[in-house]
Amino acid sequence: MRGLRWMVPALGVACCIVSSSGAMAAGPVAVDILPHRALYAVSMEQSSSASEVIGVQGKMAFEWRDDCDGWAVEQRYLMDFSRADGDGFAMRSQFTTWESKDGAVYRFLVDRSRNGGKQRLEGRATLEPPTGGTAAFVKPEKQHISLSKEAIFPTEHTLRLIRAALTGERFFRANVFDGSEVEGDALISAVIGKAREGAPPLDHAAVTGPFWPIRLAFFKPGASGQAPDFEMSIELMANGVARNLVLDYGDFSARLTLEQIEVVDSPACARKN
């Protein structure tokens, strides 16, 4: 399921410098990220009469850490799908990434399986503005893919998205490379709603306060003029925490509801700055 890879709220700012404390130092608006671990319950939101998928349940664990000179993100999920013909299937995945705070270097490792079939993707990508960049895959096989001059990485995209929301922008578009497929960077288009106040999903300071309802459309590389591959709705806070999410595949959608959250301590190198 392509949409589950974009949980970096990392969902990722080449022109911006991020300090080791987690705040953007460049630009008129600072973005102060809260390193955290979160657990989401996955359930069916809705299914059309034409959908083969009639049910889904599972868990998604997400962790965003300050790694001094970079951001370390890990996503793990397990999901069980029910189909109308009775032939269900299970999906398991672990997606681990590291992204330098200057937005120039990105490492990724993806392990996933569907009903026992396994796949691994692994590699490293670099950006060299203004000419573009390169993604070097070592698994499933050695391969180099060129990245566009507009490309950024996932955490960088999330930071830019939050900055756009803080400054009152309604629309935000960016080309993002994440390494979850052997392909180049792809367009993500966002529509940002006005900040809202609402009852937090949990009794925790990390999810107390305003959030923005954001609708994200994800396109396959080179397909920006066509219908999106899928869409996602997210309640995103200024600290980088996603309160709730809905993945929309057209004929069915899945909801991710926040169940647990804990703050992750910053390393000593970050606390000293």
C-alpha cells in the first residue's frame, strides 16, 4: 500500500537550516519539532460497493528522533485486509530512514512482506542544488536514479509543510524522494485548511492545541497532470505530531487513530546547543 510509506509527519528544506535543537534557524518562521513515538490503530473508514477490500485492521508505529546532525525516522506497520471474495491478505513493513538536517543526504531501508513474500530496498540519496541529485540503490539490486532539481526528502517536506501552514499558505507543492520504490522523486500537492482547535485524541500535552486539516495528493513520478495515485487527510500540529490520518485509495479508505504517544529525549549533542 503506497500511502503507508508517507507517514512522516514525514511526511519532509534544502534552502533552510535546521538547528540540532529541532528549530529552523533560517527564514521568518521557526519550526520546533517534538521528537516522539506514536502508535496508531488502523481501521476501515469506508468502502464503496465496487471495492474488493471490505475491511482492514492493524497498527502503525511511528518514531521521529533528533540524531544531532540529522533526523532519524522509523515506521512499522502490520495490517490485515479482508476481501469480498474471502481471500484476505496481510501486510507487514518496517521503513527506517536518516536525513541530514541540511537536507542534502538521505539513507533508507525498507523491509516489507505480503502473505509471506518479502522485499527489501536499501540505499542512499544525495542532493546537489541547483542541478538535482542521485539515488543509489544497493537492494534489490544496484541501480542509480537521477533526482530532479526540485527534489527534497521526506522530513524536509514535513518541515516545509508546517512552515507553509504557519505562514497562512493555502497550497503547497513539492517533489519528494523517499526510497520506498525504485523510482525518482514524485509530486505531493497539499491543500492546507485553517488552524482549528478541537478535543485532543489523548490526554497528553503533545497533542493539545491547534492543528491544521491538510489534504495531500500523491502522484507517481511524471504523472502530475493525471489523477493522484492516492490521497491522504491529516490533522497536523506545529510540533510535527499527526493527530489522526485517513488514507484514501478511491474505492476504499483507512483511518489511523492515535492511541499512544511519548516524547523522545533529545541526545546530549542537541541539548548542549
